[in-house]
Amino acid sequence: MIMQTIDNINPEFGSEKRTRVFKILVIFFFIIFTGRLFQLQIIEGNLYKNLTDTQAIKQVIIEPFRGNIYDRNNNLIVHNEPSFSLTITPNDFQLESIPLLLSILPLDTLELIKIYSAKMSEKLFRQTVLEYFAKFTGYDTSFIMENINSHSHYSRFVPVKVYRDLNFIELSLLEEYSDYLSGIDILIESKRLYEFNGTMAHILGYSREISKQELDIMSYFRRGDIIGKKGIEKSYDEFLRGQQGIQFVAVTSAGARVQEFGKDRNDIEALNGFDLKLTIDTKLQELAESLLEGKRGSVIAIDPQNGEVIVLAVKPDFDPRKFTGKISREFYQSLINDPEKPMLNRAIQSRYSPGSTWKMLIALAALNEGIINTNTTIHCPGSFHYGGRDFKCHGAHGSVNVQKAIQVSCNVFFYQLALKLGMEKFEKYGQMFGFGQLTGIDLPDENRGIFPTMEWLKKRNQTFTKGRLVNYGIGQGEISVTPLQMAVYTATIANKGRYIQPHLVRAIYNNLTKTQENIAYQTRYLDIEPRHFEVIHKGMYDVVNTPGGTANNARVSGINVCGKTGTAQNPHGRDHAWFVCFAPMENPKIAICVMVENSGFGSVAAAPIAREILSAFFYPDRPRKKDSIFVHQEIPDSLQDRSSFIMNDNNQ
């Protein structure tokens, strides 16, 4: 059987021709495999060596640019430029990197120790590097451990931002020694640039790195994120900051970046923040800030037709430019501890007695309730005796009606008017104008002021007496208001009862949809007949334009200005000066409140500032005389001296 099988084999199967073909195929495949091996080992050897060393996929945060900010005239006032920050990933950070890193940058050694310790257990840290750090820093080992344990909030895999705004030399050195600085990356972010004179500090605010306390509350942020801290930067932070992008990269066991992961298929693109269009007039804002220089106070100007804030100037203030890039703790603490309180937004946070600027409210309430009419007169002998005491006026005005009482700011008229009005009606109209309430302006930390109602007095165990109403009639007693509330109140009077929510942002430009979205604000109408406002307008017109008015120095040629001065008592020093106004009388375009602390008479310290702003608003091309506000006059402190000094607005 076997022999038969062998005999049946085809003699051509092992022929010389087939053998030759087989040898050629073997040589061919040998060459192919040898060539591929050469490519893998020699040509692409380093690439695949790095790939074999790859231990993880790392997320690299791509910071967006904050949105730009424009003024009402579409002038760019805040934008950005690139800034470079240093980040350290604790898991990849090497002990050997610390001395080199400290030789390049003035970093906090203890902070670097905390970051390094995040990758190790306490036991391992003690065994390996604690004594090294103690010798290196000079700190006691127990001190080092105490600080590390109290700051155990670092994640070993999340980059920590340790240094902002690297300069060219620092950046060059870090790049040069990058091979020896494991776990260290350069993050490209942005810092703010300001294209205007002045500060706009309490409008714009500033942005800074999120604090640990804020991070505990807002856990959706990452350590090192930049958020708005004050002003518009805080109120509109959600729109301004944009959305962080994420790039996935492969890294080696030493933390060195190898390549992008998935060739962009998994990356998340960074989206820049939305742009804001403000209602602020930059030129008028700069003027208002210059007029307040060297004083403590604020100036607010509002468009009565739509509630847009044209000016919001506060002094003392700070320069937001100093909050861009890195700032020292000492600088920030110096602002916080400054006795002049430059961080305080006096326009919306400080409270003052309104003084005689309050008198229009009392007059409107009495007119609307039918307690008086335009012909009603009250006799002013120079004081009003009530409850066993004399409430003084600054002059004997004789018989005056409501229009004349506003013009000469007769205290006696409004003492008696408040008594006739009663507490219930007083509460009704004060609340109608929004006193004791937030205006709703789009700035953080607004103060609601104090409006003393019966309920408010009861909560504080204070007894209501009609004597309180006498004081309330001229804006004294427990009444306290913010300058912003007085600006809105003045704009509402100008509007004949239309109350519009004040605001600083007109529109938001959406970079995703490429559309501008206008912001809607609340409007409400006061339950006061418009004809009563006309009486108040005439009285306020006389204050500025008629001889005997208390603010003749606020007059602007060609413009019918309506105003009211106020000199509010201050138990802690000299009186505060107020002036509120609107213009023109026929179709108001602007309403202004000026408040200057410890400056005495509103007619002397506040009204001239308003006049300069009105002149610049209505005549922008008219050259302004340097130092044209007023000649400084010493104001007597005693009441008796006041009446003999000037027959102007004064309460008591």
C-alpha cells in the first residue's frame, strides 16, 4: 500500500522550477519584514519608545478669553492680552525640580512642599523627604507637617496654578530647563487691558483667582480658576468668563507630554466669554472722577427715559489695572486696611441722611393725598415749636406755598406737612419710591438703606412719637439712603412717576450665535397724578434759576435745570453735601445725584460738580475751564453761623 502511494506522487511537485519560486518568495518576505523592522527600530524607534512609556491620558485645560466690555458709544474700554501662568501637577512633580524652580521664580517654598506632598502618603513623606525639606527651608519638621495637614486640599492629578503673568525671561528659563522640571506646564490665559483714563473701579470691579473659601461654596469651579470678584466682572461673570476647553494628551510616567490623544476627536474647544455693552459714557465718567478727586463721595447720572446709568463715579477708589496679572498680598491688604476705604462703593453701599433732597417726596405725598394744593400756604417765623422744643429753620420765610418752600428749602413748611401727612401715608410714599429697598442695579453688594416704618421701629423697641415725623419731614432722623437711591428717586420725579430699574449693562453680545441680546429691565408707575409732579418741577426749577433759590450756581446757559440742594447732619463730623437735579425741564435727558461727605452745604460743594457734568453732557464740544468748579470757602459749623453765612438750604 505504501509503495503504491509513493508511486502515485507527481514527480513534477518538487521540480527545480518550484524550488526556485519558493526561494524567491522566502527572500521577498524576509526583505519586507527586515525593512519593517528597520522602520520600527531605527526610524520610528523613539516615537514608539515614548508610546510604550506612556502611562496615562492627561487633561490640559485651555483657558478662554474673558469677554470684552464697550461703553454706550461702542468704544472698547476693556479687553485682553495673552498671559502665561505656571502650573504644577502634584502627581508628576519631582523632588529634584524644586531647587531649580526656586532659582527661576520667587515662589513660596512651603506651597511647593504642600504640592509635592499631595502625591505621597504622610508616612512615605516622612520617611523620604521631610528632613530634606527641613534642611532645605530651615523650617522645623513639625511646622512643615502642620502646614501640610492643614492644606490637604490638593488633588494629585489636578494642576495647581502657582504663578501668574510670567515675563519673557522667566518664560525662557522655564522652557530651557523644561526637561528637568517634571510635572510643570505653562498655561496660556489672559489678563485685562483698560483703554480709558480714570479708573471706573466701582463699575468694572476686577477678577482674581478663586479662593479656597469660595471654592468650598462653588465646587463646580477648579482650583486656580479666575472669577469676577467685584463690580460688573462679578455680576456678569457667568457671561464674561466663557467656557474652559480641554485637550487630552498622552504623558509618560515622568509626566512629560508625548502627543495629543485621539487626534482632536475627544478635545473640548474653549469658548471665549460674551461681550458686554455698558450704558456708561466714558468721557463723562472720566470728568466726574476728576471732579471728585481729593474728596469722599459719589456722582451718579441716569437717563430718566430708560434707567441707563451714564455715570457712576466714586472716590476714593482703586485702580483695577493693578489687579491684572499677579498682585501681592501686601498690596491687597493695604487697600482693605486703608482708612479712606477705597474698596467701598459709596454710590450703592454707603448710607446717609438725605437732608432737604427728601422734601420733594413729602410735597408729592401731601399734594396727592389732598392735604395741600398749589395755593396752600404755611407761615414760617424761623422755627417751629412742637413737643416742648423748637425745630429751627435757617431763615424766616413768611407765608410760603409748596413751590416757594422747595425753592427756598423752608424747613418749617415741611415740618408741619409731615405731621399732617401722618406715619401711615409717610410709609406709603416712601416705599412707593423704593426707599428701604434694593433698586436692583446690576452690581453686587447693594445696600437697601433704612426707611423707618412702624414695623421697623417696633422691631428695635423704639417708640413712635409725632416728633419723629417732624424730623422725617426734612430727611433727618433714622432715614438713611444711598446716592443711587436718590439718583433713581430724582429720575422718577423727572419722569413724573415712572420708576425704571437702574442698570449698567445695555446688551450682551453672544459670540456663539453672533447676535446682540438686549436686556430688559423692570418699569413701574407710581400712583401719583402727573400734575403734582409739574408743581415739584417748577419748585426745583426755581431752586436753580430764580433769585433766592439755593442752587443758582448750578445754572447752565440754554438749559432749564431743575434741582434741589441738601445739607445732611452727620453725628461724626461735618455735614454731608447733596445736590440732585435733572434737565431739561421739558423733556428730561439726564438726572444727577452728587453726594460729597463732610463738605457742608450742598450748594457749595455738590451743585457746582453737577453743573460741570450737565455742561459736558449738553455741550460736549465746549471747552471746559480748568478749575472752574468753585472757590473754596470755609463753612461755619454752628447752626447760628450757618444762617448768617448764607441763606441757602440747611435743615437744622
